[in-house]
Amino acid sequence: MRKTGAPFNNDYPNSILIGQDPVALESVCFDILFEECLTDKSKETYPITLKNEIADYLLQCASAEYWPDSINYDPEADGTVLESLGVFEHWNNAAEKKYSRNLGTGEGIELIYTDMAE
């Protein structure tokens, strides 16, 4: 049985996602899939409060604060350790699909959404 409601409003999830930041792109994909896979039954098993715990790998990509103590990412081997591999955040809700740049509250993700059916 297909889910009804946001983010695809009972339509098939047919999207093309493009981004320059791989962590931000994965964050958007995560939000879409997490919401699309939720049903009333799964909300009992995976309450929305677990959303960050499930996406912990994205949190670790976004901030060295969450990396294990022994991990230092220095891709150029020049002694300059990266503190982040990209931006991670969740949208405000599945209906509006707005991130911090869309809301004017931060410098994180901006989702430019176009509904080709309109």
C-alpha cells in the first residue's frame, strides 16, 4: 500500500536531485526517504524523535565534533585537518520542505523545489 500525503501527495516519488555538497544532498535524500517510508504503523516503531539517531552518519560527516578521537581527515596530507565534509540538517516538515536558507535562519541547505506538474 502506497503512502498518501507529503512529500509526494499520493504521487510516485519521481525526483532529480542535484547538489554541490554531498552531505547536504544526502540530507535531502534522507528526509525524502524517511518521510516517504513512514506509515502510521512505522511511526510507532520509529518515532520522529529517532530521525537524528538514524541519520547519525550524516551528523558525523558534517562535524568533526562527532568523529571518533582517532579520526583526522587530512586529504592533502598538509597538516590541515577538515572539520566538516558538508552540511547536515533536516527540513522543517514534509509539506513545505524548507531548510535553513529557505527559512532565512541560517547558511545551511537551500532546497529549490519545482513541481513540473503545475
